Amino acid sequence: MNRPPLDPVTFEVIRNALQSITDEMMLTVQRTGRSPTTTQAFDFSAALCDTNGDVLDQGLAIPIHMGGIPNAVQAVLAKFKGRVYPGDAIILNDPYSGGLHLPDVFCVTPIFVEERVFAYSVTVVHHMDVGGRAAGSMAHDSTEIYQEGLRIPPLKLYERGKLNPTLADLIKLNVRTPEVVMGDLASQISACNAGSRGLLDLVEEYGQDLLKDCLRELMDYSERITRRAISQWPDGVYRFTDHLDEDGLSDDPIPIKVALHVNGNSAMVDFTGSAPQTRGAINCVLSQSKAMAYCAIRCAIREDMPNNSGCFRPVEVVAPEGTITNMRHPASCAARGVTSFRLIDAVLGALAQVVPDRVAAAPEGGTSTGRFGFPQPDGSIRVFYDNVFGVRGAWNNGDGRGGAASVGANISNVSVEILESQVPLRVRRYGLVPDSGGPGKHRGGLAITREWELLAPEATITWRSDRRAFPPYGLMGGKPGQGSLNALNPGPGGQTLPTKINTRLKQGDVFRHTSPGGGGYGNPMERDPQATLEDWRSGKVTAAHAREAYGVVIDEAAGQVDAPATAKLRNPRPPTGPSP
Amino acid sequence: MTSPPAHRGYRLGVDVGGTFTDVALMAPDGQFAVKKVSSTPGRYDEGIITGIRQVLKDAGVPPESVLEVCHSTTAATNAVLERRGATVGLITTKGFRDVLELRRLRTPSLYDLFYTPPEPLVPRRLRLEVDERMDAQGRVLTPIDPEDARRAVDQLLQEGVESIAVCLINAYKNPLHEQAIGDLIRKDHEGMFVSLSHRVVSAIREYERASTAVANAYLMPIMNAYLTSLRRRITAMGIKAPILVMQSSGGMMTSHRAGRRPVFSLESGPVAGVAGALQLSKEMAAPNLLTFDMGGTTTKAAVIENGAPHKAAEYEIGAPISRGSRLLKGGGYLLLVRAVDVAEVGAGGGSLVSLDKAGSFQVGPRSAGAEPGPICYDRGGSQPTTTDANLLLGYLNPESLLGGALKVNLNKAAGLFDAQVARPLGLSLLEAAYGVHTVANASMARAIRSVTTERGRDARNFTLVAFGGSGPCHAAALAHQMGIPRVIIPAAPGLFSSLGLLSAPQEYEFVHSLMTGSGAAARPVLEESYAALEAEAGDVLRREGYDPQGLVFERFADLHYAAQVHELTVPMPPSGQTPDLEAAFGEEHHRTYGYQSPGEPIEIINIRVIGRPAAPPSSQPNLAAIGASLYRAQGGRGSRAAYFGPRHGHLQTEVTTRGRLSLQPIPGPVIIEEYDTTIVAPPGCAVSRDDRWNVILRWEQ
């Protein structure tokens, strides 16, 4: 092609405009959605894709969704090629037909220019309920996909602007919260339309040929940055093994194995050797595992670049079929979030050997999340969602923080007051847990705990967590964070619950989840005693823990570090020779 | 507030920015005098007093003739940005000490393993819990124990706090326990600053309310000291007039109230400019305006629609300057404060041009600031900026700016620009400079888009009003890029904000959280609630010195579809009927988001009333008179070469003054030089002035 090279000005203008469009799509879902996942937790994504399904730009959202989007669009194309019309809105959620797990419903709408599809608007929303065995459709203990809810292959919810009443009726009948689900679907379509309007404005401004060139160049640009970064990494094979505690149906630990091959300006992430697919619902489709590998590598390349598919071209992902990283029909997958997060942790563990100063110790291991179901007098079931997360691992220049979402899912917590005003739950506690951060020269983030009391006669609960037996790892001599814990009626007579539960609560029951603490970075005996003193003052570590984990002796009465005692504890033997 | 007869009243508008303090003196007949003096950071009242003294002296007006002083300031904003606020203690419900630190957990960027949220304004050791609890319906579950509360307060005082915030769970439903703690502090520790969350903002969501109350507590001591000192010094000059402070929502409030609720005036600077545009909108009968305020470091944009500015219910302060997205990203301190919806992007005249390794370049968000400034100012700047690009393009006077006060070094700018931008990009000097100009426009377009398209409004249906030092230089090209046909450059664009202060009404907003369905049964409750809220508002305003008989109230409601969380605010329809209110909400939802859901249950979340004195300010700025006095002298004319992109290339361009323009449009390219700004009309853009001395730029269709 002999077109003159794209000028850098137009490039920058269009790059800005695309971000603005996907921001607007995100905002539309959040403002008009109906479920706590959309309105409060930001558990959704929005993107513009080209006609191959490659992501042109993605909103500030969920990397877990990002890798799934091209697959979803390709599934739509495979089914409807030549039969896509203006005003169509095609939805799907089946993981074996382009989806990720059933609660994530994709909505794809075509953007037409001169009677041809120019691009697609895509939104993915984690819906409050899609039917199946448990309220909220997130049970960990389903053993086949058929138990998990309504499976939707690519189908037109709207064709040429007209609602498909058959599909709508089928959805409404099969989900516990039809108004909420239909309201969230409306927000998805509204957001897709906003994306379409924005992109058509650009076509009008620049013409489709120039715009296409620019979109191609934007992807090439991200690819170039990624390749340049990878080319600076030493060639080699870097291996790391992390574990999931279990699948909730047996007690067997589940290994996740990674071999990261760095070869010139490209990389291969090989998950071969990871566990076979599980009976419990924590299996990933291939596109999910790819997304997680991409996410980890993107994190280790600390460069500002557009969020498009170009970043991922230099990365190949291998995941053998029939394993937890590439499930085979009819494996179940509702609670596969834990696995997704663990795949990121495992790839980052390998990357820490390549670029130790660009990787943090392990975070909490992903969002702990659950669904409550409240039977209503009229026989319907109210579903609500809550989550506990936000603990980071330490890094070479800072402590891990309690208060920042995982890199895998940039979501928000749910307001206690909104939760209490909408469902019969009372939150008794929400806060940081002292002594729970992994000790290190830089301390891991403190665990977060949240406690709910049931006010209604009964409710169902599913809760998904992990990292109790295999707590978040430390790096460079840093220690792991504290493991997670689930407790029913904590205190005398209470009981510890498994990491993954699907059970009932009765009135007055108190359920408490404590997340893991983040991993530490560097030798804890090298931590600045003043930093530990400040932690003690803030109630983040106790004096006993300071002594035991950091070798720092705090004179509690004076409120100061006992320097001689600390030195003695940290260096029990006096120096044997003259200092150099 | 009893007003003396208007003919005796002079009004002062004082706008304090980071670099300059502008003082405008308005005579009862609308004539005005103005003074620009250097700001005095740290002791802003110095500059203000100097400015006021000079402007009164020059105009020969005795201090006792001043009726009121209208004020906007960046003092509070800067205190947050520079973390110079008070040592604050926070009292929370048992079990919720960490709500402030945990925030909402979303991060402002993806793929960042090292993201560190801003330090909470209250460290953990100063956040104490009290054993008490309200339920979601406002019923007491655990009564507050006064001894327990006293212990917490005493401990905070021992730790040396200067200000105490209290935020208890569900206090928006029942504030009894917050009030008890407030009473206890006031009784035992007179003079202590207290921010009770339900008093600052009575709205659901514990983190947002705590964050707002804490920011208020953080600013109270500083703003009180500042306003008290300012009042004292102004009084000492012989001015016996109240000081009114611009609120983020666009109205003025008494300085006493501003001292107690400083978090409500954080955006007073940017909003003063919007108030100026509002005055212009009234005078010109132009109901739909887009404001474009381009300064040295940032550019601000806002929408005036149907004669009223758009407002947002919440925003963040202290985040690194965003690229103008309306998505709250969690990078700053969240405030549940109703504010004029001003989008800000990190692109201005001083923005630095930077190249990345993959061959792309950006303008901003880093800025050369006032020091060292752009290369061409020759004050030590060595990195190219937007202003340098504008100079190389021939838009700015190649010898000097500010009426000759600032000499310009063109050669130095050309040399460094060529070496750092043009050659690495493989472009000619002019192409590169034009590229920087255009990319700055693209960045600023994001600010405009975020207040228009992201709010469901089409920018092309608005007229752009450009002000601030650099705005008039970029306005025409920016408008062209966004398809906006018409641009207005008002008189005195550099002083626009201080004029805005003099046109803003005194205004007080009161909110009551309702959380009710809007069915028929809710109807009497709604009427009762409005009446109760207006009664409360009347009481508050009487204490501020207003005559309740002289106040008028407007009613608004915040609504959403059941299970939505974000509300839209609509005026209560004249009928006062709930179905009409619901219909108005449905229309607004359709306009904003492209659809409505007839028949779906709607909830009324909050009711709002805005109270204001029935009588308008005694004198309003008359922009036409100001223009006439500034621009009657015609000034010189000439021409120089200016570059307008590859399509037009280098063109010999007429350089003229506003005084020489007529009502008859002349075709661009034309450059209009003024004391503090330069207006650029590219080829294809016609220039005229109107009978109010506004410059009008109009693109051919």
C-alpha cells in the first residue's frame, strides 16, 4: 500500500477520542444499570472492536474480560456472518460459544458505515443472576455447565431495532431477578449505542480509510512498545508454580504451573502441567487463560500505551485442553474467578525472575465474592452481591496497600449503607486486620475483614474465596501474607467454614470473611524500625508481631523503638572481625 | 441582610489565582475599574488588600461606599493539593475505622502493580471508634455511651488534633448520635472545629460522606483563619461590608458560612469564570454556551444549557490531572458536593511537549508553569510548550507580549523546538508546531466532550465562549475540530472571572434524603418534606443575616429508576404533582442516556431547595459598557506571516485590534492582539464584533 504514513497529530487526536468514547460507554452502563455489580462495583467492561474482533480500545475496567472480547465477537461473526443488520444487538454468555462464564453476558452491536460493518461496540456485564442451582449463579459446587444457569449462544436480542420477544421471555423466566437483568441489558445496549455514535463521529471527521489506517497503527504502536520491552528481557525459560487451595469438592491442592519462554521480542506462556479440569466450578475457557497471561505481562511492562489487542500480539499462550486452564465440555466454571486471579499470580511469579523490580509480591489472590438470596413472600427471590478485596503485595519501593483493587479486576466495593437499605443484612464490621500483612523489608497490605448479620428469617449464601492453605507469596526474602478465613458466628461456639461455600443462613447468623494479607518484599529484618513503629502506632502491627516478624522491639510505654534491644535481636552474634 | 440603597453601593470582585489577584470595582451605574496585582501565596490577604487599596484610590472611591466584597480563591484547593490542611481526628461507628482508608478501591489506571492511593487525610491512629449503631431505617440499635464518646474525643485532643470530623453509619437517616458527639465537643472544648457528616452533606454512602466531612474538617481551621484575617483587614481599611464567597455550585455565600463549610467553595475559582459566562448568556439572550477557559497549566470546560450551568453531584479533588473523563476513577478525594460540572484537562499554554520511545508525542499534562515558563519567555525554560508552538506559527507577537512588558526570544524557541520536537518526528519546524497546536486542541476537546457528549449533549448545538490567557488563541481551531460554528471572545477575557463574581447571585442549597417510592402514597410526604426543608432553610438563612420574608425558594428532586444508584436532578414541575415529576425525570433520562422505561418504578432519593434573596444584586456588571471603555481606542494594525496547516500553508495575515473590528464580518486569517490575549481567526473563519464589544468568530458552513 502506498498511502503516505499517518501523521503523528491525527494519531494522537484519534487515540484521545477512542478513550473518550469507551469512557462514555462505561459511564452509560454505570449510570443506567440496575444491579449492584453495574451501579456500584463496576464489574463490567466496554470496548470497541474491529471486524476481526480485535479490541481497538477498552474502557478502564476488567482485564479479565479483555481477552474474552475478541473470542465473543468472533463467535458472533461465525454464526451471523452476512446476517448482521443495523439495529441488531447480539448477546451471548455460554463459555462454550464464545463466553467466559454464564453470569458474564456479552452484548455486541454492529457499527455500520455505508451499509457495511465498520466495527463493533461490545459490553460485558456480570449479571446479578442467570438462573441455575444457586441464587446469584455463582455456586462453586456445580459439576457440569448444565447446572449453572441459562446458556445463551450468540442470539439476537434485537434485530433491526426490534426486540426478539421469544428470547426476552425465555431470559425473564429463567433468571431470579428479571427486572434487574433486563435493566442491565438495556444499559448495555444504551452503552453500545453511545460507542457507535462516538465512532461514527470519527468516521465523519476523518473518513473511514484514514480512520482504519489509524486504528491499525494504534495496534501496531502498542505492539511495538510491547516488543521493545520484551526484547530487553533476558532470553530464557522461567518457571513458577502456584496453587489453588482446592475446588471446594475435594481437599486436593490444585497446581498452576507456568513456563515463561522469553525469546527475543516475543514471549510464550505455557500452562502445561497445571491440574486437570476440576469437578468444582473453577475451570477456565482458553480465552480466559489467555487474558490472564496477557494481563500479567502487560503489568510487567510499565509503559503508557493504548489498551488494544496490539499489546498481545507478541505473546503466545499454550494451555492443554482438558485442564483447568482450557476446560472441555461439560465442565463447570461459575466460580472460575479464583483461578483467573491465580493464573495472574503464577505468571507474575515467573516474571519476578525476569524483572524483579517491576513485579510486586502476591496480592490477596483476587476478589473474595458472594451472593445472598432472600426468599420473598410472593415466592420470588431477591439476590444481592457483596465482595471483599483490595489488598496488594509489597514491591521494591513500597508497602502493599489495603485499598486498591486487583490488577485483574478494577472494581469497587459496595456501600454498607446502600446494602443495608436494600436487603435484610447488617454489616457489623469492615476494616483492616492487624499483623496480617506479609512481613518484609516492605510489608504486604493488611487483610480486610467484613462481617454480615442476617436480619431476615432465612437466606442462601454462596461465597468464593481461596488462599487459605497457600497464602499470597512474598518475594526477594519477603514472607507470605496471612491466609484467608471464613467463619460462621465467630466467637465461642462458632465454626470455621470452608473457603468455598454454598449454604443457608438463619436469622441472627453472622458470617465473616477475612481476606488474605498481601505478600512481603525483601528481608523483614531489614525493614526500617521507624516504619514498623509507625505501623504499631497506627494499630497495623502489634508489639508482639513487630518483635517476632521484624525483630523490632518497641517500648510500648515510651512509644519508641528500643534500639539496643532491636539491634541485639536482629544481630544476635557480635561482629567477629574489624569492619571494612 | 438589609441592603443600603443601591446608588450608594460599590461592589468589589476579588479573584485570587495562583499567579494573579484580580480586583474589579463596580460602580452602581455598571462602570468599573480593575487592578491586576501579583498573588501572595501563603498570605493571600496581602495581595488582596494591596489590590483593593489601589483600585479604590485610582477610582477615587472611599472605602465606606463599598457595599459588598465578592470573593473567589484557590486557597482551599491549594491546601488540599499541597497537604497543608489541619491535623484532623475522625470518629466513626465501631467496626468502621478503616472506611476512609479503604475508599472505593477502584484505581485510576489499569495494569499498575505499584498503584498507591493517596494517603487518607486522617491517619489511622487518629481514626477512633465509638460503640453506637443506627439501623438503615434510622432506629437506634446501640445507644451512644457519652463516656465512650468523651474518651474518644479526649484521646484525639491529646494527640493534638485541630479539627474533628464525625461520620457514623446511617447518620443520614438519623443524626442523633452525631449530634450528641458534636454537643459534647462543643460543651467540653469550646472553639474546637467540628464537622458532623450529616450537617456537611446528608446523603447515603458512608465512604463518600466521611470523605466529604473529613475534607471539610481539614479545611475549616485554615479557611477560618484566612477569612477572619481578611474580614479584619478589610474592616480596618474602613470597608463596612460583608464578604461573600463563591461556592462550587455557582452561588455566593456569606464568609461566615464559608468558614464553616469550606468544602463547598473548593471550586470557587473555575466556577467564577462560568458565572461570567452566565452573565454573558443573559445579556446576549444566548441560552446555550460552552465555556472554554484555557490557562497556563489546565483548561476548563463547562456547559450552560437553557440559561443554567450543568451541575454534578460529586467530584474528586487532588487526583493527578485527568484527561477529562467523567468516570470517577478513585485517584483523589471524593466529595459529595454539588458543583458546577467543570471538566479539567492538563493542557494549557505552558504544557510541555514530550516524545515517547515508540514515535508518538503528547502535550501535557506536565507544565512549565509560571517558572521557568515557555522557552520564548527566556526565563530559563528549555522544554518546548504550547505557547512556543503558537509563537513559531506566527500567532503570537514575535517581539513582545503583555503590551510590550514581556520580551520574547523567538530564535531560542525555534532552535530548541526544532531539536527536541521537529527533527525527532521527521517534520519541518512549522509542521511540528502546528502538530503541537492541534494535539493540544485534541486534548482540550476531551474536556469539552466530557461535559457534552458524555452527558448526552451535542457540542455543535452550543456557542463556545473562550477566555483565560490562551483560550482566544486556540478557540477557533478547537471549535472547527468539534463542529462548533460560533465562538465568542468576551470583553476583558483575562478578567472574566472577577466580573463573574459580581454577577453571581447569593444562593444556598439545602438537601434532604428521602429514599421513598414515588407512588401516590408518597405525595403528602413530599409536600410536607419540602415545607419542612424550606422552614429549616429559612432558619439557617435568618442566622446568616437574611430577612426570611425577602427569600425565594426553588424546588428540585433527585430521582432514579428503582435499583439504579445514580440520580438525575430535575426541577419540581409547577404543578407539584408526582406524575409530572416522574415524566420530567423520564425525559431527562432519555435525553441523557438515550432511553426511558415507562412504567418502571421510580424512586425519589433527595429533595433539594435553593434559597436566594428575592432582590438581585444591587448592580450587575454591564459587559457592553466594559467593552466600550476598553476598546474604544482603535490601536495600530499591521501584518505578519502565520502558518495554518498543510492545506493553507504560510499566509500573510492581518494583525489588528478589537477597536478596529466592525459589525461587518471580515474573512480570516486575522490576528487580534490585546493586552493579555491574542485572538486567532484561521482562513475560513470570519471575524466581527457585536454591539457589546464581543469578538465573534464564525466558521463558514
